[in-house]
Amino acid sequence: MTVLLWLARLLLPTVMVAGLIVDARFQTSADDRDETTGIETDSAVSSAESLTSTWYCPTAHSRELEVGGVEARSELVVTNTAAEPTRATITLISPTSARRLTHLEVPGLSSRSLEVSDYTTDELVSALIEAPISGVAVSRRIRSTYGSDVASCSSVVADAWYVVSGDTQADAVSQLVVYNPLPTDAVIDLSFASEAEVGPYVPPDLVGLVVPAANTISIDIGAHVRRRDVVSATVRARLGRVVVDHLQKFDGSSGRVGFSAKLATAATSTSWYHPVALLGESESVSVVLSNPTDVVADVDIIVVSGEGKVGSAIASVGPYDVTRVAVLPKAEEVLVANTLFTSSESFGIIVESSNGIPIVSGIELASGPDGSPGRESSDQEILEARADSDSIELPDGRESGLSMAAGAPAGSRNWLLVLPDVPGEILVAVENTTSAGATALISRYGKRERYELKLAAFAIQHLRLAPGNTIEVKSESEVVVAAVHQEPKGAGLSLILGIKFAEGS
């Protein structure tokens, strides 16, 4: 009996350790599933179950200084999807000034805007927007000397954010804006990957970086990373949670001109959807794939049109690495790695991890000359150094622009799309994420017109709409919604991402 008792006592720790290991594996698996499906990482318009709406905008305003930085002037657009009017409270937060508080009255089923530069001229400003009802969404039209872009704010704070595509060449500035809206300090670690190196690069001075409570910091990626065409960034909070923006500009000194401003993504997924891309004589498209795991990811990149899936390419992304896949016209098809060819001028893209490794997928849209350091454009396309001005002067009739954004990790049955008041038309795209046909209904707030789109399996449909509208897209099955706008005869290409409605809305 004594021997059996001692054997039991000896075996008990082993059984406990084995149990802990199994439990940890199950826990890790559950965490991976949460991250992969985007649970609590996707921004969404709050449902009726919520009593309030809160949105976080890392970049509401910034000034370009001699020591660096990117000029960014924001117009906040607050949309009320409820029938009752509301009063949104907007708090402007800067590390160099006291908080500023203002209010915005927003009627039911309407959008109202606020020009942040009317209230501040600080070096760097973030915004916190709160409303006493559910169903409020906030987005931004962000303008710079080199163009403009449209970006949503975030309804979530997270401990991990991913920027899939950046550029640190001599004609470029790539900047992160990290906003900590919580009442305690956050501590973050940053890591980077580029197309020229294998694996991650972790600058020592960006490890254990403190983001003060209810405050904002900016990080010039080019000050810490070598000059590279493709750079991805990962921001992880070891303490607290944050919200992250990515600002990118090209100054025209090598030919290309553009400005992109987008919220980073807090999700990884085995599938990503990019509903709208334009390819033509002056437009270019690339898909950028970032792998934040320690396992090689095998990826399928698929072109979709009105008929469904019409072309594909494959790529592999190493652990903690990044890969760019160029999309080129079918007429230029040759045997070359990391290239996808299509005969379509407007199309969508689906990215799927064929071996189940969660990744991040982004898309780069550009227009105008594409000259960069080492392969400069012709002399007439290179812009001279500018004097201080509100906007860059382009040659007559020339269009240019840049917009970089992560895709949607999953579809939804209900989307909100805020179309800014800009010149010309906006191309709206609805992409079916299912293997069955779908019908999507598009309605404009304050208007009687409704548009019905029939979608084949995994197909997209495009619709040209007037700007200055807020539209809602409802579907019987899951779809993804986005839009694109090119400033006519000027600098400014905007990829406008839809905002999901939370389940139960």
C-alpha cells in the first residue's frame, strides 16, 4: 500500500504538468482562432444593444516639421445611422497642448463634418469621439500637400497592430502614429520586415517604448529601417492597448507623387478580401502579404470579376517576412515570380492562405508616374523641391495618387460606406465572399433611390455614385464593400473602406 501511495505521489506532478501543457495548447488554439476570425479586432458600428458609441482617431491633425513628420489635415465625418439626432463630443488630444473639447450636432440618418484645423494648429493631434447613442460611425478625409486619402477611425483598441505596406526610399516618408486612449501608460515593441531581408528587424530603441496615458506619439519608420521599397511593421503592446495609423508620402523628386493615410489592422486571417482595384495605363496595383508567424505561409492570390474567380497566382511568405505581388495586364504576361496577370481593368482580389497560416494582406493602388530612386521617371515627370504651399503643383492634366490599405478579413451582411464630398464620381464595389449567388441592396441616406446588385459566387459588381453620400449595403449573405476615387487632374487617390455594422444591428 505504501509503495502504491508513493508511486501515485510521484506520478501526480507529471500528470499535472501534462494537463497544463494540453490546456496551454487548447488556449493557444483558441487565441489563434479569435485572432484569425477578427473577433474584437474589427471596427464596427455599434448595435442597438450598446448604449453609446466611441471612436478613436490616431491622426486628426499633424504638421510637417524640419525635423520630420507628415502634413495631415483631417476633416472628421460623423455619421448617425439612428433615426434620432445626437450630439457627438469630440476631444482633441495633443502631447504639446491641453485638451480641446467641442461638440457636433448630427441629425438622424445623416453625416456632419468638422474641420480639425479650425480648432488646433498643434504638431500632432488625435481625436476621441463619443456619442450617447449607438449606431454612430466616424471616418476621416485626410489631406496633405501631396494628395488626399479617406480613412475610418477605430472603434477598438488592441494589443497588436499590423501595417502591411510601407516605403522608406529617399523620396518617401513612412510614419506611424500610435494613440493610447486609455488612462494608464502603454508599453509597445515594434518590429519590421522588408522584401530585401529574411525575417524580422527589431530596432533596440523601439523596444519598450512608452506611450503615455491618453496621449500620442509618432514614429518615423525611415529613421530606424534601411531604404526599402516594401516594409511591414508590427506594433505589439506588452502593457495596455493602443490604436495605430500609418501615413505614407512620395514627394515627386523621383517622379511618383502620392499620400496615403490608413488605420492599421488589428486582425490576422487565413482569408482577405479587396473588393476594388483599378489597372490601366496610369494605374498600378500590388498585393502585399505579411506573415507575423514563425511558420511559412503558402498563399493563393485570386482575381475576381463579375463572373467570379478568373485568375490566380501563388506565393510563399517566410516567417516574420513580407512579400509583394505585382498585378499586371495580361498583355505583359511572362514567366516571372510574384506576379499576377489579368485582362480586367477593374476587379477585386481574394487572398487565401492555403496551408492555414494566418497572415495580413494589403493592397497598394497608385496612379501617375511610378519612378522611384534608382529608376527615376523622365525629367519632365520629376517635380522640383516645392516652396511651402497648400498643395503641390502638378503639370496640367496630370493625375497621381497613392492609397495603401489592408483588406477585410471576412464578409458581413450589413455595411456602411461614407463617400466624401469630392470632385467627380466614386466607384463603389461589392464583392461576394461566398460560393453561392447573392443579392445586395444599396440605399443612400436621405435619398429614395435604391440599387439592387446580383452577385455570382465570389463575384464583384461595380457601381458609380455621386460623392457626398452615405450609403448602406445590405445583403442576404456575406459581402465586402469598398470604393475608390481619383482626384480629376490632380493629386489624390483614395481607397475608401466600408465599416461593418456589429451583429444584431
